[in-house]
Amino acid sequence: MNENVLIFVTVGSTEEGKKISQALIEDRLAACVSIIWPVTSTFRWEGDICEETEGLLMIKTMSARLERIIHRVKELHSYETPEIIAMPVAGGSEEYLRWISGEVGNK
């Protein structure tokens, strides 16, 4: 099934976020990528508790593009283990959801 999904990816800089966003749009893997800056992330990494300022990418796409997006983000990302989390879209503006499908659904 090819459903709308929202993918979250954190990035270490606005430049990295713009680079990933541009690539996903150019490759027609995403209809839109919003960059939210800054967010503060607290996490455990290699035994230490870390707090970092990051950006959050909100990637609007279709589930059929998920694996290609994961691959592309890993190619472009500076993190050893980038956060890539996909969530199904339960609903929303029908016009907007159709627009997403039109941008990435059958291309």
C-alpha cells in the first residue's frame, strides 16, 4: 500500500538539512521537507548522556519511497547513526495529501 508518511530526521547543521532536503526534492522522493531549527536533543550515546542542538527535518512523502529515502539520507548524513523515523499520516487536508501523492506517488 502506498500511504502518506511523515519522516523525521535530525541533522547537525542547517547546511546539512538543506543539502538533504534539496536532494530528496530533486530525486522526487519527497513532496516537501520542512526544517525546524533549533531543537534540543537529549540522548545516551556510547554510555554518555549528551545534549545537542540539532535541526529536525519533517519529510512529507509516500510509504513506497521510505526505503529509498533511508538509503539517500544515510549517503548524505554526517552522523554515524542518523535518526530516521517514519510515521503514518492518519488524516489531513485531502487536497494536500493528493498533492503529496502527485509529487512522489507515480514518478
